[in-house]
Amino acid sequence: MTLLYPDSDIPFHPNPGWFLGAFNCYDREETLGEILNRYNPLAPAQLQALYDAYVFNEFGEQLGFTSVHRAAMATNLIAALSETKHDFAVYLAIDESEEEWCFPSVWTFSRPRYPFEQAYLALLRHWGVELAAIGVALPSPRQLGIGES
């Protein structure tokens, strides 16, 4: 059986980039963009605060997302973080022809894997107990190379 988006018949195939979607400032540069630009995304505590405030509520039960949806997102992120040569830069690239996606104007990530490592740490806090209860294997951050530089 294929997992679907809530209230639709569209297959649900998340990728790690979904953990950055809440930071899309397209057409909101003067509102959301200005708010996000007050934060330094390279400071772990600040990025964690942004994940807490913007990302995890987007995938809550109230919006129709279930534990199975969250498990799919977690499993996909874990798989990407487990690959030594995964291309995280692809999720950070702004396609100028798409014209419907942009990060806050001052945000840059010299190490593309970093925001996804931080997403995993936030995932453990937000969904860790729930996912472990349904049998999702959640490696320790150290097993995924998080916190090692």
C-alpha cells in the first residue's frame, strides 16, 4: 500500500529537503525573510529554535500527517545522513527558473550537510519517542557522524 499525502490520492515521497521547506521566503521576503534573517543558522542553538518554531508543526496530526508520515520522513533523512557521499547541496540549491523558492537573503551553508544534521537532532526531540514506539530505528547522532568535525 502506498502512503499518500493527507486527504489526497498523491503518493507521499518525502526527501530531506522537506526539513527546510518552512524556511522558504519566496514572496515573503519582507515578513518571514526578515524574521529569519535575525537568526544565524550556523549557530546550532539558533537553528534548533527555528526548527522548533517553524518545521515540526507542519507535519502534525492536526494537518492530517500521521506517525507513518513522520516515520517516512525520518527514515529518508536517516538514509541520507548514513550515506557518506550524499549530495545535500541539491536541497539547498535555488533553481532560478523555478522562481518559487528562496532562503532568507543572508543564509548560506558552507557545509550543506549541517542543516540536515541539525534537523535530525530536532527530529529526535520532537518525534523520537513516538517513532521509537512504532519501531523506527533511530541511530544515535554519533552513529550518523553528527557532532564530529
